[in-house]
Amino acid sequence: MNNLIVLIGPTAVGKTETSFAIAKHLESPIISADSRQMYRGLEIGTAAPTAEELSLHKHYFVGQLQPGDYYSAARYEQEVLSLLNELFAKNSSVLMSGGSMMYIDAVCKGIDDIPTVDEATRQMIKDKYENEGLEQLCRELRLLDPTYYAEADIKNHKRVMHALEICYMTGKPYSSFRSGKKRERPFNIIKIGLQREREELYERINRRVDIMIEQGIIEEAKRFYHLREHNSLNTVGYKEIFKVLDGEWELPFAIEKIKQNTRIYSRKQMTWYRRDEEVTWFHPSEIEKILEHIDSRLL
């Protein structure tokens, strides 16, 4: 049987370095599971692999999209499974590494077959959100899909908007498309999680943000300011810099907010990952133990 090794962990934990060691050990390409590194031109703000790093190992799903392109976890699932069929013909073991929780789960567990939202419906819901606010959207969701409303994070405007998009486009409740059933995969999945003590991780996050500022994330944000409403730019780092460009915040304040919001996001990532009992956890420095564990689980 073929093997998919899945390397996960919060932002700035050290996945890139560890992924290179695993890829070298397995002689495997690397499938990126980072939903923002897919977009070309956003290399600084997404901490994407450098050209030198990309030359060391073959990468997939890095820089293949334009920032204005629409993409989804469902599409990622389909494309990765198709790619794996090709890669397993040459490699019995393939590495997937990243921190986008939905994308990881889509490949490992499957994602419900929810219809792709057309642009007209997406724009309509976006306009309703901007003109009427989240509270009104929540009232509509409660009316159209009380089942999902009862379990949804109604403070998360993106979740509420997506559910309403499906309701409006299909005429059916969003919850009717959600089965929650795990799909069987025709390959062995080995999940490796990286973790650090909170203070250690936070120091790395703060240092990474400082490096991004030095490398020029402000200029990068300026180049894509006209696309700021697109999902690719609706992420920590760019959102705060846009407020500087708008004149709402001073740069020092924005930098501290980027650090704070990145730390918050890292906690959300760990909360998500901890639910998965299939993950075996290591400190990034334990590379020999990681490789031994992988070898012991290969089929």
C-alpha cells in the first residue's frame, strides 16, 4: 500500500525545515497544504518557500494561483487526490505539509460535496454583508437553516456568508449538504504533528513578523491593495498593513497587531489539531525520532 505522510503544526513552528528532512529521507516531493502559499506574489506575507528552497525539493500547490483567483478546500481535495495517483506511480511514500486545517482534513477525511457558489450569488451576499451587517445575515441564516444556525460560529462572518450563499443558490439548507462522514482513502495516512512550548512558539512568531517587515511585506501589500477584498488577502499580515495604508493605524501598532493575531491563529490551529487522535506529536528538534516513527508506520 502507498503512504501519505502528513506534517502539521501551528504557524512558525518549523514545518518547512522538518518537511525538507522528511522529503530527503523518503525521496519524496512535497505537497503544500497552505491555502495562502498557493497565490503567486504573496511570498513574504505567507512565508512561502524561497526559490532556493523550491529548487531543493519538488513542490506542488505553491504559487500556481493569481491573488484574485477563487479556490476552495473541495477543489484542493480533488486536485491532490488526482496528483497522488500520479505520484504514487513513482513514489510509494509522499509528503504533504502545511497548516491549513480544512485543506488537510479535505484530503485525509474527505469534504462534503457542497456546490460551488457562482459569482453572482457570492457578490450578492457580500453586498448584503457590507450594507446590512452580520446581525442581519444571522437572522436570515436562522430562518433559512435553523439546524446549521444552532451549531455555527455566528461571529465568523465568512462561515455565515458561505452558508447563506449555498442556501440562496440551491434553495436548500446548507446543513442538508453536510454529512460529516469520513471517506476511506486507498492509501495509508501517517500524521506527524509539530509542537513547541507556548513561549518558544510565540518568540518565533514575533521574530517571523519582524523578518516579514524587513523583507518588504508593506511593499507586497501595496502591490495587491486593489485586491484587498479577495479571500487570498483576507489574512493576518495583509489585513493589518491595509489599515496602515488606509491611514487608520500607525505601523508600530499594526506590527504588534500582526504578532498578536498570529499568536491567536496559532492557538486556533492547535485546538483544531488536538481533536485528531491520529496525530503523533514531536518537537521539531526530534527529527531522528520523527523519521524512525515514520519508518515504523510505513506499509
